[in-house]
Amino acid sequence: MNVEITRLASGLTVVTETMPHLESVALGVWIKSGSRNETEDEHGIAHLLEHMAFKGTARRSARDIAEEIENVGGELNAATSTETTSYYARVLRDHVPLAVDILADILTESAFDEEELRREKHVILQEIGAANDTPDDVVFDKFSEVAYRGQTIGRPILGTPDTVKGFTPGQIRNYLSRNYTTDRMFVVAAGAVDHATFTKQVEERFASLPMTPSSPPVLETARYIGGDVRETRDLMDAQVLLGFEGKAYHMRDFYCSQILANILGGGMSSRLFQEVREHRGLCYSVYAFHWGFSDTGIFGIHAATGGNELPTLVPVIIDELRKSSETIHQQEIDRARAQIRAQLLMGQESPAARAGQIARQMMLYGRPIPNPEMMERLEGITTERLTDLAGRLFFDTVPTLSAVGPIEQLAPLSDITTALATPGIQTKKAAG
């Protein structure tokens, strides 16, 4: 792993991985702040800031930003998540100075013009409307909201129409000054990049970033609650999410949870896919996932099916969860490890994927994690650890259920909770 790290006097961390066989470079700025760092009256402002960064600076108009990067065949984009925000570009090696200059410009000199803000609010309102029209987006948003009821971590990243409409340039600048500081920012590049040259460029262009926040960043401790949320809609398919409290990134069972999610629903050979879709034909989509955050996690199973299939589908899923707490085969662990190893190695063939991977590891662990070390962590996972984890995950915590669509035949959460707690029991809807 040809990774070099420099921490500048300003506190900004610069990381590169040279991939000499390439002609391009993927580079970006990752900030250890996201929607979870908003205050109560800032719901959606992290995402709005990400949009507004591209809408003009002291030196460039919004059109200038777009044209300058595309004039050299480059790409520029950004993303906001619950705990991070990223701004990134991909260019040929000769145009790295331009990409660094544009990224620095939008992060240190954004104008937050009133007219641009008005237009961008309208764009985001359309984005919120589109998400509300997409059932598989709605079911995940509602799932997070009920799992972490009344908490910032459970709120939709986009915000609401009311909150978005009310934001002012001053509020955006306040969030920016509180969260976009050098101690929380990482500039990462992968590809045809020279570390010393790149570090000098970053040091010069990002010199005006504040080292300390204007006030302490906001981050309330997450409390998993769980519960039930349903929305009946006249749709062809029902979207159903059944979830449980998972593990944070730094917890011992984090990697174990990733393996368990892979075994249960990580691909066509997984237990849920084979039993629910292939063997029984109960849905067209079913998978399991595990999301880790800094102090909590979520383990979930998502299925999309016809409303008439729900009375049979849910008990089959519960049965597969119970089986995972009783028996896990070594062959399943080996397959899951092989899939994770392949993902790691394939990601190293893409500079964009590699830059993102390095940035995430720096934010989470303070250093890049070599692949052999990552695989060593996975080697310690045994069948006994997995069955023990499954028993604790699925049967010792309050479940979260989110459903959207023709869900009249979906059993009450109380019945599902009872079925999870009692071996062999069926939900009332399923038994009837």
C-alpha cells in the first residue's frame, strides 16, 4: 500500500496513494460532519450547504465552476451523509492544480448569494418531492426516524420543505464555521499523484480554513429506540424493512455483523435470497445490511413484494433469522470473507473508490487500514461468534418495522415481536 500522510501545521490532513499506471487522479475533501451535526433548527442545512458550495464564489460564478472543470474533461461532485460530507473531483494528472484550486475555492470562498440560494432551495424542494414519490426511499427514511425517534441521527438528510425554505446565508455560514475546520477535514488523492507536490498545492490553497470551530460541533449521543411505522399507499408492491440495533464502527462485533449481513442477504447465494426468492418466490428483492455509525448501528432486512405475500413472507424471514442463531456453516463464512476481500481488491483498481476508502478509514480510525490487517480481523470470526451475535441482535432487542404500500395484511409489530421472542411461533396474520 503506497499511502503517504502529511498533517499540515494548520491541522489539515493530506493523504495520497500513488497509482503510477494511471493517467488520472481522484481527489477530494472529506469532512467529518454531516446531517447529524445539525442543531434542532438546522434540519437539512448540511445538504443545502453541499449544494450551495457549487453556486458561486468570490472568483467564480456557478457556471464558471462547471465550465472550468468540464473544459479539461474533469468531473466534480459532492455528497452528504449522516456523519460525513465530501466534495470530490476526477481529472487527468495535468489538471490536478485546477481541481485543487476549485475545491479550495468552493470550500473557502463560497458567496452564498441570496438569488442563488432561492433557486437552490427550489431544486432541493423538488428533490424532497421526488424522494417522497419513491417508496423505497420513503421506507428507509421512516425506518431511521422510528429507530432513532426524536433524534438528529434519525432525521432525513434532505430536511423538510419548511426547514429548507427558511434557511438564510447566515445560518449556512454558521454551520460552515462550526463544522468545516481543519481538525475535521481530510484532503485525499489517489491515482497519478505525487505526494509532495500535491501537499504543497493543498497547503497553499487551503491556508484560509479555520483551525478551530466558532462553537463546539453538535453531536448528541444516539439512542436506539425501535418501533413501528407504516404508510398505506396504492402501489403494486409493498416495501418492508425489519431492523435491529447494530454495532458501531469501533465495537468488537462490527465486522462480525458485516459477515452476518452478507450470509443472510448479501447476494444471490445468501440465505434470504435462496429461501425467500428462489425457493418460495415470495418477492423480487430481498437483502440484509448493516450500517455502522460512530456510536451505534443498524442491522436490517429489506424486502419488496406484493401485499398478498406478506402473511407468508414475514414468518419465513423470521425463521431464517432464528436459524442463523442456531447454525452457521464455515463455508458461508469463507464465502462472505472472499466477497469482502474481492470488494477491497477491486476497489483498489479504481482511484475514486480508493480515495473514498482511504478517507473513510482516516475519519473512522485515524489511519489507512492495510488489506492484510482488514482480512486478519475477519479471520477471527467463528461460527460460534456469529450464532451468538445473531441471537443477541435479533431476539434481545426491540425491532424496528417500516412498511410502505399495500400493507393491510402485514402483521402487527406486537405479533412480530412475539414471533421473534418465541421459537416456532407464527404471527397471527400468517397463521390465519
